[in-house]
Amino acid sequence: MATVEKGRARRRKRPAQGRGARAPSPVCITINGRQHTFLPGRDIAPNMTLAYLLREGVGLTGLKVSCDEGACGACTVLMDGRAVLSCMILAVEAGGHEVTTIEGLPADDPVIEAFAGQCGPGYGTALQCGYCTPGFVMSSVALLGENPSPTLEEVKEALSGNICRCGCYAGIAQAVLHASEKIAARGGAR
Ligand code: FES
Ligand code: FES
């Protein structure tokens, strides 16, 4: 079960604007619970990715852009609760949707706590340089939202689209299992 969905091709031709063409409609996106309105041509270019808009337009720099071509998962955010690669989605395609970045998670989110506290013997930590961490966290949040009690194999499958160049995979998988335990201990609440 892969929880990361690839968006459609990022670059598209600008539609021809003949005489009498109507001004493009504003693009409204709910980001971390707050509605933002962007004007095409002023705030959003037709080929602007959601990752670029979030980082450069809104200042949410938690998500990282590493490969910028859908191969590493560092740019993962939630759109309507599902993990998506924000470098593969056009900003205009996010119109009308709810987007959550790592900044939108509470400080006591069980996944964040589990990643920060992971140090089990034999598994190592869940992060070293931390560059991949926001993407892994958001993919894990999406997984646990769909399946609060995943098996180790289900965790590996769900996170298979995320790459950690520091090689913390064992610790990351353990952190997700610990987050699952934390959620269960809270009665299923996140
Ligand atoms: S930066 Fe988006 S998948 Fe790598
Ligand atoms: S912790 Fe360094 S890339 Fe994953």
C-alpha cells in the first residue's frame, strides 16, 4: 500500500489568452488550517510547484526539495490527509484542498515525539542530518492516519518512496512503530 501519490506533470503550456479572456480566478488553499488566497500571475505562475509556493511564497521551509523530480520524498506534505509529493504537484492544483506541512503538526504529535526519541539499541536513531525527516514524518502521519497499527512490513512499504541518505531506515521504521504504540496509548487519538 503506497501512501505517496505522484502528481501530474509539473510543467504545462500557458493557455493562450485572447482578447476578452477573463482574469484567472484566485486560488484558495487551506494551509495548516489557515486559508490563503493566491492570485495567478501575481502570486502563482502556471508552472509553479506546490513545493515552491509553500517554501518561497508562504515561508514554510520544513519541507525540503532535494531531487525536485518525485524520486526522494523529501518534499512530502499532506493534501486532504494523504501524502503527496509537493514537487510534483502544481500550486494551482492545490486550489480547494487542505494542505498540511510539518509546521502544521502539534509539538506533541506522536510521530514527531517518536522520531525525536528514537534510540533503540540495534536500530539506531531515526535521523542524523535530518534533511529527509520532514518527508518521512509526513509519510508516517499519513500511514498512521489510514492504518494506526501497521506491521513492520506495512511501514516499510508505506515509506518506500522516501530516501534517507544517512541510512537511518531501521531507526525510522522503529520510530513509526513506537508512534503507533503512542497513538494506541492515547486511546487512538493523535
Ligand atoms: S524533492 Fe520531491 S520527491 Fe524529491
Ligand atoms: S537523516 Fe540524513 S538524509 Fe535522512
